[in-house]
Amino acid sequence: MRVSTVCSVLLSALASFATAAQPERTVDIFAWPLSAAKPQALTKIAYNSTTATVKTYKTPLIPADEQIVRIGFFHPDSSTSWNGIATSASNLAPEKDKTLQILLNTDGVIYHVGLAAFESAVASRGGAKGDGLKVEVVPMRSGPVVHMNKPVVLDAEGKLADKEPEKTFLQKYWWAIGIFLVLQLVMAGSKE
């Protein structure tokens, strides 16, 4: 075997071992219609920093006249602190494919959820209806970095200095045109 093949096999084994060694956490996600007094269990999800699996899923019972449903979870350290989103009740219909997004902070702890729903391709062709739920883990990414402490250049009057006006083509390339003309004169003189 080549050294590069052996290294890649060892690195992939090490990466899979590191993923397997991560602690698996669980979270209960609830569906809470606006008219309901309390939420109902929607799903139980087991996750780590890279993957998530649906342990249980139950299609919520939503009244027919309900238009908005809250999807969210109670924070593990507090049974009263709720975090979630509001979505259309039609997004939880059995004929729609649903993807629940679990947003994790840098410690791998859930801090928000998201829901994407779209018409099932199988159901639109007359096949079986998809009442399942997929889960996607979205780790926190660093945003753009602000560059602070750039010096502000002021003119003599204390105003922001204007940018230097852009040069014309002749102002930029006069020297190249001059060399071209001299070469043309020299080449014309050598033919005689």
C-alpha cells in the first residue's frame, strides 16, 4: 500500500472515532397551535454536533381553523423557557415533506429550530404520502469580521479627504505610447 492511502485510512478512522465519541443529546420538539393552552409532543430527536436522528415522530392534531402553529422546545435548564418559530399549520400536513433544522451553538447545544416544508414529490405523482420528518444539524458558523481601528484620513479643513480622481487612458499609459512611437520611427529608419 502507498503511504498516502494508509494515511487517509487512518485519518478517516480517527474522524469516525471522534464522531462516535461525542456525547449524544436528546431534545423534545413540540407543536403548539395558537389556540391551544399547552404544546403537544411532535418529535424526540437524538443529536450530536454533526448528525441527528428522529427517535419518535407523531403528526400533531391541529384544529381545522388553525392557521399558525409554533414549533419549538423548552430549554434543558428551564422548563418554562421556550424557543421556537411560528409556521403555517399547512406545513405540518401529512402530504408534505418536512425537514426540521436543529441549530447548535459552539458547545453543540441546541439554541434554535427551523422547519422547511414542501410538497412531496411522491404524493404529487399519486404514490404514497410522506408523513415522515427529516432532521438536519446546522452548526454555528462565524460571521464576517469587522475591521476596527482603521485610521480616518482628514484634509486640512478637518473633512474626509476625497479620493484621488481617476486618471485617463493617456495619463496612465503615455510612456507605453511613447515607446511604441519611438520603436516605429527606429524600425522605419532601418528599412532604408
